[in-house]
Amino acid sequence: MRFIRWPLLAASLICGTALAQGIALPKYESALTDYQPFRDEKLANWRDINETMGALGGHSAHSREVAKTVSAAGTVLEIDRAAGRVRIESDGVKTFGWPAGIAYWPLKSLFLADQIKPGERVVFTLEQDGDTYRIVSFEGNAPPAPQAAKSADPHAGHNMAAPKPAPPPAQPATPKAPHDMKNMGGMK
């Protein structure tokens, strides 16, 4: 026993007791189990970034006063009365620079859910409530959604333009003939 260190003896006694009593020991998991090495982000096109920042109102857009109430148009897709929300495919909210898309919007009151039906085009009013916006009213008969021109290309609008072909390799310049007296016939 002189050569066995006390921590090792204590650990073996605890493990032996736990195994004898049928107690599962905690499983060891390294903190580095899901480690991923650093990778540089792919650089974005600076023109695209500038256009996006321009649409958002510039780099200082966050410091401007945000509208408390805003209206938008869209098509009602689903009414979730239990959660007090409505799923709407909106035409976008230009005031905030939000693009068209599908989102769940919380309702200020469940009575609003009785005013609409799935498939109906509506104009809805959003009001800021803390960090979120809630629907506070609906108006029926919204104008039809703007239709984008259909393209024969299924990838149109996805910014997946075909890469430009590489330029042909440059031909080496033909060397000029050295100057000699035969080539300088008419010179004086």
C-alpha cells in the first residue's frame, strides 16, 4: 500500500462501490469534442454589400427613429388561434427594408383572427410592442401582389450568373527581325 497513492486508491474504491451498487458513472466527454478549426469567411462582393447597406439606410440607420406603426399587404396563409398568430406571405415592408416573404405575425387580440380567412389578400397594420411588431388591424381587399416577370431560366433572380469564359491565353509577341543593312534598303 505504500506505493499506491491516496487519490488513486480513493478513486478505485468509489468506482468499485458504484459498480457494485449498479450506479452508472458519469460519462466523460471532452470539451473539444465538437471543435472545428478556424476558417476564413468567404469574401462577399463589395458592390452587393454597398447596395444592401444603401437599402437599409446606411451604416447609421440603427440610430434613426424607428416607426412605431407601419402597414403592409399580403396573403393570409394560416390562422393559428391557439398561438395567437397569423402566417402571412407579405409583399415586404418598405419602411424597414424588409423583403417579401412568409412570416408568422403575433396578433394583438384574438378577435382579429375572426376578421380574416386563409387565402384572403389583406392590408395589415403592425405596431411595435417592445422588441416585436404585432398586428393591430386588418383591412380587406388589398391590391394584388406585384408579379415578377417570368423568365425561362429557372435560376433567374438567384444571382447565379454563369461564369464568364476565361480569356484565351496571350500569344507571345513575334520578335522583330534584327536590323541589318538588307532591311534598310531605302534609308540614307
